[in-house]
Amino acid sequence: MNDQIWWWVLGASLVAFLTKLAGYLVPGEWLERPRVRLTMTATTIGLLSALIWLNALENDGALRVDARLAALLAALVALKLRAPFLVVVLVGAATAAVLRQFGLG
Amino acid sequence: MSVAIATGLYGISFGALSLSAGLGLWQTQALSALMFTGGSQFAFIGTVAAGGAEAFAAASLLGVRNAVYGAEIKALFQPRGAAVPLHAHFTIDESVATAFAQQVSADQRRGFWTAGLGVFALWNLFTLLGALAGSRMGDPAAWGLDGAAVAAFCGLLWPRLNSRNAWLIAGIAAAVSVLSVPWVAPGVPILLAALVAAAVSQVLGPSGPPESRQPDDGSGA
């Protein structure tokens, strides 16, 4: 990756900080409004869900089913079984790695 | 301190996955030290393949709830002057949750700073360890690191799926983003997801008892 990304790293970090700061500066009542809270919660859920499925299925501008989808399903099983975060991540890695060893995606 | 330790372990995942996403050691460390909010950091590295602007947008969108945290901590501690930006930087899921778990005011402050500083130190340390491991790993695909990234996002979302509406929004956002991939530029699907999620939530309205805070189970997002 080239140095261009640095600007985005720093820029995104600055925005993250300013967002935190905004909470201290804007009138609390505005952020407490139910509609605002609802939107924020929903946006977080929608973004995370999209990140999951896009990272599982997207490849170079197209959709592709491969070992990543298997990793997703394995992770869901691990979560249902109440595995801690690190275990879930390792399950995802192991699933993808093992499948690839067998030449499957 | 157990909150800090549990959260620090996420750092290893982040560090390694950041490297496999193509970022360098310093960029990875910068995210953990300067951005310092797990969900946004994972969103950044999860999107950066589509471009820097897309990563910027995804990370920024995922960070908006920290503004709500800021308002809550402001109501609690009322920091003044230079203390404000200092509090702001350490305003994350864990420090806020720890502060609100305490009854007495002095304990709340101690809780906020113990969790905030503790998580910061361990998060950055483990990011470094993960990044060093990631940089030595060779082919990320062979190690299944992309599968690990998908699993990590599942782990971050899971605690939030606490209502039927949450599942609905997650499902609709996923469908919209995935189906749009062949039709739009890279990075757009994720923004569509955010838009659709926000829109759908207005239609659905709140579901059940008001959600006070993200669950404190060390999800670190």
C-alpha cells in the first residue's frame, strides 16, 4: 500500500477524535433524542453487517463464494457456542486456512 | 483491569489483520494510538482495499456513537478546559461502561481512567505484537487471515443483535450491500448499508425497552 493511505489514516483518526469531542461540546439534549440514538444504533449495526458480508463475498468488484464464507459460518457457530472473541477469530482463520490446504477456495 | 486485558487481546487480531489488509506497521500503530476506537479501526482496515476514501467514510460512520459517549461522560464528570480533549481521546466503550458501572463519583472517575488508560496501553501493545506477527506471516490467505477478519466483524456485531429489529436491519443492510456490488463502485456498498440501515430504523421505530448502552462484554468495538 502506498503512502497516500497515510493521509486517510490520519484524517480518519482526526475525525474519530473530533467525533468524540463533539459529544462534549454539543448540547447533550440533541444527542439524547430517541430518533438520533435510533439512527446511530442502526447505522452501527448496518455497517458491521455489511462489513461481514462484503468481506466474505466481495472480490475485486464482484461476488465470489470461497473459503471466507465458510469462515463466516464457522464464526457464527462459535459465537452461538459463546466462544470468546479471540477464539472466534481463530476459528475463522483456521476454517479458511484448512479449506485452502485442501484446495477449496 | 479484566476489561482492559480482554480488550487488549483484540489488539492482536487488529494488528495482524491490518497488515494483511496492506497497511504498514506504523500506519497500524497510528490507528491504535490516534484513532483509538476498535470498531472504526476494524472498519477502516476492512474497507481500505476499496480505497482510502471509502475506509475513511466507513471508519467515521462507525465512530458516531462515541459522540453519545462523550455527552454521557460530560454529564457525569463535567470536565473543563484542557481536560475536555483529554477525556475525549479516552472516551471509548470500555471506559464509559466502567465509569457507569460504579456507584460513587470518585469510583466513576477512577473507573473511567483505569479502563481508558489500561485499554490504551494494552490495545497499543497488542496491536504492535499482532502487527509484528502479521508482518512475518507471508501469504495472509494461506493463514486464513481474511477469514479471521470476517470472523472478527461477526464478533463485533453479535452482542448488538439483541432485538428482532436489530436482526432485521442487519439482514437488510447485508442484502442491499452485497446485491449492489456488481452494480456500483467499490466502497459504495458499505455506504448504502449505512443509509439503508438508518432509513429502515426510522420506519421500524424503537424495539422494546430503550437500549441504554452497548453490552459490556469486552466486545471492544
